[in-house]
Amino acid sequence: MAAGKGTRLKSKHPKVLQEVGSKPILAHVIATAQKVVPAQDIFVIIGHDAERVREAVAATGVNFVLQAEQRGTGHALMVARGALSAYDQIIVLSGDAPLIAAETIRKLSAFHTAQNAAMTLLSADLDHPFGYGRVVRQGARVQAIVEEKSATPQQKKIREINSGFYAFAGPALYEHIDRLSTANAHGEYYLTDMAGVLHRAGKKVVAIKTSDPGEVLGSNTRAEMMDLDARLRLAKCRELLEAGVTIFYPNTCVIDGDVEVGADTVIEPFVQLLGNTKIGADCRIRSYSVIGNSVLGDRVIVKPGTIMEDSRVGAGAVLGPYTHMRPGTEVGEGAHLGNFVETKKIKLGKRSKANHLSYLGDAEIGEGVNIGAGTITCNYDGMNKHKTIIEDGVFVGSDSTLVAPVKIGRGAYIAAASCITEDVPADALALARASPKTCRRTRWRLGVRDKA
Ligand code: UD1
Ligand code: CA
């Protein structure tokens, strides 16, 4: 069920597309469902902002049912009758509860089958059950679920809550679903009322408790969402710690679910590793670095405050502090990029260095090259981007501007502060700057006095 608006989040985005653990909430639920049944047996009920929700998860191959008007969770299942009524067993998942484990869904299904029940709900004992539907039992049987707003003071004390995950016998559900009514606090068709409806019809309604109440938590409010996010992040950190990665103060780090990190790599506090980032073994990622969709070899050192996006880094490279690597940066083995160096779409060869204050864009830089402080590749003429080629062993003196398209031949030497507008042949010395003019000290003094 993913058709609701999520009013309590006060957002212009639909609730199920809000992100926790870097993925839309609904994407987590679908991924888990797919571990239990194939995509063709999954039906996502969409309604609020339906097209956006559909688009966001369509690649999974699941089916969609449109609940054009959202008149409650019971109504969602009424709308899905055509799609679902042929199934013997229908498992209902809440699109806003992303921590559910595949194993728990399997247990719910198996228990339901073993009990030969009409309806089985997954329940949990919560210390703070406020807001959840409460399970009203008569021994092993469930008599009813009462929503917070309709619960009596006595029922509000019940700590066993309805998780919003259910297994139904398909025929029993659709034989009785029309008995749901909207006579309740929200004027909606509550799916939870099916417990009472089926119980009164003499059908068997039972509940199975999860061993980990954490996995049924929903995300109705921003606070709940942030709690889910923190749980997912921490679980990822635990997985990495287990795999031999050291993470100092893991609760300060943001590490996405698909990130891979090799053993003996050390991650300092306040690091973000995002998207499909892969980091080798024996690396050190120092504080305040943000690395997205990048691949780092072994023994790479990333000093504080380095920002990296869609880049590749060879083994033993040293980056930062404060290097800004934009998409398409490829750093060779043992190469260095230092502070306040910005790169974009470049190849930096093995052991080459650009240690201070540079912009290197659209450039192919060979091996063993030294790029002096303040070097700029002028890659943009206002209309088009042009390429700079710097061959192996070149020395670029500080404060040089290389006006692309331009090629610096192997082993050439660019004198400091040169503005290079033509190709430089191999092994040449290029010096392109105004020659210094000095004045006699007395005249210089006079000049100062004149100005004053
Ligand atoms: C629901 C249960 C409550 C349970 C809680 C667990 C009902 C009436 N109450 O409350 O007993 O403790 O989940 O998290 O079911 N949805 C639709 N169509 C609709 C309305 C909702 O698809 O017309 C979807 C929502 O997008 C959401 C899910 O159903 O993913 C649950 O709806 P929500 O409004 O969050 O129900 P809760 O108030 O949390
Ligand atoms: Ca909810």
C-alpha cells in the first residue's frame, strides 16, 4: 500500500518517495518483497502523486494498481480486488515501513498457512505504542484492531500493536471486504477493521509477534523518518565493521547501502560515502570527506574535506585536504592532488602531482608530471570546451595558464607564470611572460610621493 499522501510529513513529495538510508522508503519495501516473491506477483497500490511513484520504482518490474481516491487502507484493498482476488494468499505490506525483513514476511506467511487462518497480522510489543492500532485479543485469537483515535483508555494501554503487515486468505478477504464501513474517526475504510469483520463472521484471525519490534516502525512523521534513517545507517556501519573496516564514531558517518569498503580501511568521523562508491583495503578516509559514486584502489589516503564525485583513484594515491574532484576525474597510482585543486574530466598519470591551488579540466596528464601551484587549464572559450594534453615528465611552473587546445610535449619545462597559447615541443623550455621591468629606487620613491 503506497497510495497515501503522508499528511503528517508536511511535504510536497509523496511519503513513500521520501528517502531514508538514501533510497525512497517504498524502494526498500519493494526490494524486500522481491526477496520473497517475484516482481510479477507484487502489486503496488498507488494514488497520491501516482505517476511520480510509479516512475520511481517501475524499473523493478512490479505491477501497479491505481487507487485514484485514497479512502483508507481497506479501500486500497477493495480497489485491488481485480488484481488480487485470484490469489490464495495475499500478503499486505505497508509502503511506509522500510525496515521489514524478508525473513519476517516469510514467517508471517508460513504461520498463516500453518494456522489455516483467514487473517494473520504481524504484531509487535512497543514501549511507546502511541499512534498505532492496538491488537485486542481473546486468547490466541484476535478479536479486533482498534485505531488510536477510536481506542478506549483501557485499550490504549495495550502494548501489542498492529504493524500494518498482514497475510490474508484471498477468498475470505474478498468475500467479506464489502462489510467495511467508514463509520470511524477518519471516515475511511480501515483495513484493520477486517480483523473484527472476519472474527464476527466466525473466521480465524491470529497474530504473530516479531522478535524485533524495530523492523515494523513506520514513517508518519519527520522524526520517525530520521529515526529509520539512523537505524539503516547504523546497520550498514555494523556490516562494514563486521567486514574488517574501522569506523570511528559510526553514528556521525553517512554510508549508503550499496557502498563497499575493503578490510583495514579506516573511516574517520563525519565522512559520507554515497551511491555506488567502492573503496579498497588499507585506505584512510579522513574527516569531512564526501565521496559519491567513486572507485578507490587500495592504500589511498583521502585527507580532510575532500569532495569527490564519479571519479576513479588508483592505489596509493594521496588526495586532499580540500581537493574537489568533479565527475570524470581519473587519478593514477601513487598520484597526488592537494589542497584547493579542482579537477573535472581529467586523467592524471601515475605518480603525477598537482599539490596546490589549481584548476585542471578536460586534460590528459601523463606520468611523473609536476603541476605547479596555481596552474590553470583554460578549457573554456565561452562557447566550447577544449582539451589540454600534458605528456609524461612535464614540469609546469607555478601560476601557469595553459590555454586549450594545447599540447605540452614529453619532458618539456614551462617556466613559472607563463601563459601558454601554443603547443610546446618535447623537452623544450617554454617561457611566456612579460619580462620584469625594474626602476631605480629613487624614481620609485618619487612616484610614491607624487601619488600622495
Ligand atoms: C496503519 C494501521 C495501524 C497500524 C499502522 C502501522 C490502518 C487504518 N491503520 O496506520 O493499525 O498500527 O498502520 O504502521 O490501516 N494507504 C493507501 N491508501 C489509502 C490510505 C493509506 O495506500 O487510502 C497506504 C499509505 O500510503 C501507507 C499505508 O497505506 O503506506 C498505511 O497508511 P497510513 O496512513 O500510514 O496508516 P497508519 O496511520 O500508519
Ligand atoms: Ca504508517
